[in-house]
Amino acid sequence: MASNVSPNRVAELTKSMEESLRIRTRKSGEFVEEAKQVLPGGVASSFQEHSPHPIYIVEGHGSKVTDLDGNEYSDFHNGFGVMVVGHAHPVIAAAITEAASKGTHFAAPNASAVRVAKELSRRFQLPKVRFSNSGTEATLDAIRLSRAFTGKDTLVKIEGSYHGHHDAVMVSVHPDPSKMGPRAHPVSVPQSAGIPQALLDLTVVVPFNDPDALDATLTANQDIGTMILEPIMLNIGVVPPNDGYLEAVREITRKHGVVLIFDEVKTGATVAAGGAVEKYGVVPDLVALAKATGGGTPIGSVLGTEEIMAQIDDGTVAQIGTFNGNPLTMAAAEAALIGVLDEAAYRRLDQAGRRVLEGCQDVCDRYGLPAYAVGVASKGCVMFAHQRVVDYRSYVEYFDDDLNYLGWLYHMVNGIYMTPGADEQWTLSVVHGDDEIDHYVEVFEEFARDVTGGKGE
Ligand SMILES: Cc1ncc(COP(=O)(O)O)c(C=O)c1O
């Protein structure tokens, strides 16, 4: 921690801000006790647990959400990056209402799914699409397609990346540093109990932003047929690829006959219309999508080349699911992708993203905070790190969780619903106004002033 930020000061401020948040969200704090009687942790997903206690949201409109105590917040969390369209968008709400009035589920094909598939195919430059209901299913389908195509069971993933909660990828997501092993040969560390050793053995781990380590791993391990990676690491804050890294990964995987999967569950439809594929101009063999592509409904999809996806056509690979292509989901996705997220929407996200990043970076500079602002379009965060984070190990070494948590408390107490967790980032929506972005920066400045004792000159 830099000298102008004392750990004692951070601890004191954290105590008082936690208390303020507890008082503001008293009803949530009480309700969680009732919820715990039926839901472990009082929540539906462990990602919804956080200190000082989970906060229950009752409604959202546009860029705002309201909690159980009636507090209104500007929503920078946006449902872990799903709500880039904003809440209850009239175009999407109307599409869902109309679809609901005609029947919510048939498990039979519908024309809307074809229109959504065409739009995703256009955006991500891959010809064939199949739907599912979550990012977990999307990466599961992509890995199965790849394993079937190459005939090889072993896959390589990036240390510190999250790709959903199925066994093949719940490996070295946020490994305990004492278990990581050497950088050149990271240990495959299970992220949860209940993952069979036989599956761990099939998942090899490499560092992000290191093409040489990837090449060496693929050379040494001819059993690897699949590589899955998030083109921008978005589960340790925001860690963009170094210049040329994605191109190098494309070249190296091709050289070794390894199928390349981009996990664009977070980047898809948020960093550009065509996600990282469009942003960086690198087209993998398969893309996994979910989150923002569904306009606020549960969606997943896998996109792939003709050759790989032909395995579904001929029945070699099972890609199935009762709710795949559900009419409500397809109506919402179509309305979001075609009705809301047009070129002007992406221009706005770029502009809004630049505004909040520039504002936060200026605060970091003026107060000498050991932190920097980083992001791409709607996605961004302040990395509470005194040096640039380029991969999981530098994140572990440089990132200050305590400072990050205190920054989060300042936002929460001041009416900004920011994503909980050191590993997360904000997602702006197309309906966030400049005034809300400026308010985010103002609160960040208040935090910087209090924590450094500086004047920001
Ligand atoms: C990069 C990435 N892949 C996959 C997933 C899993 O998506 P889901 O939670 O919809 O299963 C997530 C979830 O946050 C993610 O961030």
C-alpha cells in the first residue's frame, strides 16, 4: 500500500461506512435471517452474498434500482453486466409482454430464434448458432463441441478466469496462491469441493498475456485439443489483452491444431456490438455468449464454424435443453439486439465509458491513490493496484482488496449500486446519464480525499 494510504485509516473508515450501509439497509439485514431458513446464505446464488449482508432489490427502472428499504441507487452493477439496456426498457418490456400473452413455452422452434441467431452470427462473424440458458451452458456446449471435433479430451484455460460453474472449468478460477505452483507450470486447483480428480487432470492452466507460455504448454502436451479464454479478463477486475496477444493466441492454437473458444459471456454485446471479436478483429473457432445478449432474460448460446457445428447437424454432438430458444427469451433478445443496441447505443457506451474512466483516473492522479482506471466501452473499474495487472499472479500481488471494499462501501452508501466483489467491474447501460457518471466520480473523489487525507491538487 502506498504511503499516503494508511491501513489504520482504511480500517477505521471501513468500520464506519459498513455501519452506515447496515443502517441504510436494515430491512435487508433483517430479511436475510428469514431467507437463510430456506436459502443457504439467504441468496439464490453464492455470487449474491457479500458483506455486510446481501441487499434485496425490489425493482429497477432505466438506470436506477430500489432496495427493500426504499433506497434508490444508480445501478452500476447492472446484474453482473446483463442490463446494458437498462431496467424495464419499454421496447423489451413490450416484447416480453406480447410474447407472454401468446404462451411462454412450447419447446418447439420459433421464428424469433432464427432472427436472433442471424443477428448474433452477423455480429460475431461465425455462421452457426445454438441456444441454451446461461453462460455455464454456453461454455459447456463449446467445450463438448471442441472435444468431439478434435478427439482430444484435455483443454487449456487461463489461470484466474471464470467460465461458469461446470466441472471442466471450475479449475484455478481464483486459486489460493499457496497452491498455484510455479508460473511456468501452474497447478490445476479445484475451485470447489466435488470436482473429480479425473476432470482436474484434463484441465491445464496457463497465464494470461503470455503467448510463449501457451506455445510451450501446447508443444509439451499434445493431448490438448481445446483452448478457452476470456479475451478481456473480467473476473479479476478488468485486464485487457496486451497488444498482439489475441492474434498470437489465434496463430499458436492454429499451429497446434487446437480449437480456440472465446468466452464472450461478459464481453459479448457490451464492449462492442460484436464483442471482442469485433473490438480486436480476431475470430476464434467458437464463441460462448450469454448475459447481455438476452436483454435481461436467461440466455446462453454457442456460435461456431460450419465444420464444428456440423457435428450437431449430423447428430455426433448432443446440444439440447428444454428451454433452449424459449419464446420469452428470444423476444427479449431480439428486442435488445435489434431494437435497442444499435450503432448509436454503442457510440454512447464508448463515450460514457471514456467519461467515467477519465474522471476516475484524474482522481487517482490528483490524490496519488495506488490505483488506476481501466475499461473497454461499458465495462470498467478502478483497479486498486499500484502497478498494472496483466494476469492472475500480478492481480494477487498488487491488488488491494481492503481498499477496493472501502471504495465499494462509499458508492453504496452514496446511492450507487456498484458490483460487489474485488473481482468485478461496473457495466454502464445505454440509459445512464452523464450526471450519474459524474456522481460516480464525485463519490470516488470523496473516498480518495478521506482515505489519503489529501486535497486533490
Ligand atoms: C466469463 C464468464 N463465463 C461464463 C460465466 C457463467 O455464466 P452464467 O452465470 O450465466 O452461468 C460467467 C459468469 O459470470 C462469466 O463471467
